[in-house]
Amino acid sequence: MRRLCAGMILLAALPLASWGSEFNWLVREFARQTGVEPVHIPLFGLVQFVVAVARPAGTSELKLAVFEHVHLEPARFTEMSDNAAGNLWKPMIRVKSSHHESTNIYAQTEGERLRLLIATLDQQDATFVQVRLKPEELMRFLDEHGVTKKQK
């Protein structure tokens, strides 16, 4: 009976473990391909805990990786981001500037939640942010704070 309970707990935890390990794999793969390690962000674990408990604007999970001194062209960054994101992520938005900046936003649906992966290259810094959120709670938050204007 204990083994059955332990097995059920492990199976229930697999989606959470795979979500975290998926982002970690992306970070490791990007580091391997560029030769640049992500920057350690002090107290970021505390930030993740607060997001998980408080759920600001419908956000329930937050992952972040910052790479400094990455020497890539925006087209190569987009190619690497696409490869690291894999087939599970669908590209939503791609923005490239003439100043060697690139932003790629990918999405996945997960029931009534949305997962976003934002990959940016700003000069020589690359940032990956992954969040899980409820779109209706995010829209409510934006409406309450006057960020969106409803058309009449």
C-alpha cells in the first residue's frame, strides 16, 4: 500500500518536475551552444516562492535565466531559441531591431493556463523568462490598473 501511495505521489509530481527540468534543459542547451554560463541571481528563489504563493496577476510560476556577454547575431539567437524551445512551444511574436536586439515570445496552452517563454537578446545580454499564468486573471489585473483601455 505504501508503494502504491508513493508511486501515485511521484506520478502526480511529474508534470511539475518536467516543467522545471524543461526550462533547465533550455538554459543548459543555450549555455552549451554559446559557451556562456547564466548569471546567478541572489534571492531569486525567494522571488519564485512569493510568486507561487501570492500569484500576482494570475502568475503561478516564474523561471529566469540571464546570460551576459553573449556575442550572437539576432538571427542566430532566434535560431538557437527556436531549437532550444523545441516543438512544444509555438512562436507567437518575433521582434528584431536594427540595433542587434531580438525578442521571441513562445506559448503553450495547459488547460485554462497559458505558459509563456520570452527570449530576448539586448546588445550582448540574453534573457529567458518562463511564466505560467491564467490569462483572465492577467487581463483583470491590467484592466484594474488602467494598463488596457476598453473601447466603447
